Amino acid sequence: MILLFEGDVMNINEIIRKKRDQYELSKEEISFFVSEYSNGNIPDYQMASLLMAIYLNGMSEDEIYNLTIEMAKSGEIIDLSKIEGIKVDKHSTGGIGDKVTLVVLPLVASLGVPIAKMSGRGLGYTQGTIDKLEAINGFRTNLDFNEFISNINDIGISIMGQSEKVAIADKKIYALRDATETVESIPLIASSIMSKKIAAGADKILLEVTFGSGAFMASEERAKLLGEIMVNIGNKVGKETVAVITNMNQPLGRFCGNALEVKEAIDILKGNGEEDVMTVCTWIAAHMLRLAGKGDNIANNIKLIQNQIKNREGLRKLKQLIALQGGDVNVIEYPELLDTASIKLEVPATHRGYVSSINTQEIGNAVVKLGGGRLKKDDEIDKSVGIEVCKKIGDFVEAGETIIIVHANEERKAKSVVGMIQDAYEYSDKEVERYREIVDII
Ligand code: URA
């Protein structure tokens, strides 16, 4: 197809050829394919070919920046100016058992940082904050924008579903990437995430960039590279950005699954969190406080956050959030009011030894198989099911000892994940070192 663009002839075939042959695309060429694809003037087969060329040949920093800006401009840019104070957004590149948002946002809000958070739903082995919050009876996430702003001005925090109007081009391109095996590309991931963050309107951005067997980025090096690129984009648009690089080679905390993670988040806010999830939450919260101008000393900020757990102010903020968005606040005192699965099946270790690795993605897949996650965007999910992780890397187990408890509603489904969970665990005769959850701050 041939189209006119600012007096020049711009041609999608030429753009594909240029990228295929490893040339850099200009800002105008990037703007052209983003807008023409969004408008339906470039067919999927040509866009798929371009995405594969980007996947294989990469992009320069300028190209990634221009792609980000064009995708951000493809939809609404949210105006948060009616909220006073420095708004800090938080985003995770995804993990298994990653309930950090549920814990960190109320904690940070309880110290006066306005939180205007748009979140997504889970797809495939990754889970989403919106599904977790909707595990609370009555909790509404489909707020209109005025209610969202008014909630934040009222109690300092609101969480709503991702607006359909934000970064429209990203939605279309992401769906095509999903269907063409071009998701795991650093330029495409960086521009996809940052276009949505820029459009979401916050002043500053905290990114949790995960790596390992339960994350998009397999290695620490790739996670750092992705973090650096996203931090540079954020800083370049004037939104100070920090990336916390975290290890996702095993599930975070004890539970994976929607209602189970809400229960765990409540428990963490009561001071009963497992050490790994506690560390990640306090560090991320401490950096959000710094970005919000609440103190430059991270060690002091960590103490402030620990205090908000001890004095239950974080928990109180979560309760206010639940109340204002129509949820049943009794879950705070009585988490057993959340939907609970009827079957608990213990999965025994196949070997004696130290747990040396866990294929974390397979744990996420097991949650999907139990009905707790979706394979297609519109699949219904069972909020009550999930996985309870009893043994983690470095733990010693006897053969036959329980490594995981499956929470299920159908015996057939519970039994169907036993083999995959057992296969996900590896053991060593020698002691295995426990790893650090947070490996870098960029
Ligand atoms: N999350 C996103 O929003 N986009 C990606 O490309 C990957 C993860």
C-alpha cells in the first residue's frame, strides 16, 4: 500500500524492508506505521512481518523512544492535575504470586502519597491485580474517571481497570504479538509498558522488572537492560523513573491464585508476611516514597514502611479502599470470608534433597489449569483456586514431604496438576544457597 505523509510517499513495504535489512527507522516512519495500523490501513500480515523484523533485529534507543511516544499518543493521555501532590505509578513486568501492588499501594498511600492506579487482568500464566481485587465480594473496578479522581481526593488511593482509551495502538499491536511469537522482544516490551505509563498521567514511575523462570525476562542481564531502557524513556519525558530488578525464579510469598493472594496481602499488612515478599514490598514502597519526595534515605523509608505495617495504617488504608469501591470490608478481620476452594491436595516431593530450582512458569500454568487464570481474554475464572507453596529454593525435603498444597474445586483438576508441579521441582544433594530477591536498583 502507498500513502501520502507530509508531502512524501510513505510505504509500509519499504519500512518492513528497511527494518528487515537492519536500518534505523525515522520518527516519521514509526509514526506512520503506528497510526496507519491503528486506523486499520495496514493489514495484520504486514504488521506481523514488521514486528518479526523488530524482534529479530532490535531497535535503537531513539527508535524505541519514538515508538513509545507514538503509541502513548494513539489514545487518551490521562489528566491527573485535579489531584494534589506528586503522583507515583507502579508497574510490574509480571510474576507468579506477585501480590506486591496490593500491599505496597495502601502502605504508600497511608503516608500521604496519592495513588491513581490503573491495573490489568491476568492472561496466561501471569495474573492481574484487577482479578485479585474482584475476589473481594462487591469490589468494583469499572469506575468512571470522575469517581476515580474523587476517590483519590477523598482517601488518597483508587485502583481501576485499565482504560480502553489509553494507548490504543498498544492493545492492537500486543494482540498481534501474542499471536505471532513476538512478545519477548525488549524494544516491544519497553515501548508497550512505557506508552501506557506515560499515558496514565502520573508524575513519576516505579517499575518492578522481574526475571527468572516465572518472568518474561529469563536472565538478570536482560531484565537490567529492559529496566535501563524504560528508565531512560521515563526520564526523557520528564517523569523520574526507577526500576527495581527482582528475582522471580520461584513464586513470591506463599500463595498463587486470586483470593489466596488477597488473603496473603491482608496477612502481610498485619505483619505476617514471608521474608521474600516482605523484602520486595518494603523496598519498592521505600523507593516510591523517595520518588514522591517523602525522604531520600531509603533505609529510613524502609523503617517508615515497617512502622505503617506495625501500626496497621497500611491495613486501614486497604480497608478504606475496599469500602469506597463497594467491597466487603469484613474480609480484613475475617479473610476466610473470601471464596475458599473445597479441596486441598498435598503434593509430595519425588526426591530427598535441597530444592535447587522451581520452574515457576509451570506453577503459574498449574493455577490456570485449576481454573484460576485465563487462556483467552474473555475466559471466566475461579477466584478461589490456587497453589500454596510449602517448599522453596534452599529448603531441605524428605521424599514424600509436601512441597505444595493445591487448592481446587474439582478433584479431576487437582489431580491433573500434580505431575506438572512435581516436574517443576529439582533437587540437589548439596546445600543450595537462597538467592537475593532484589538484585539491583536502576
Ligand atoms: N506487559 C506489557 O504491558 N507489555 C508487554 O509487552 C509485556 C508485558
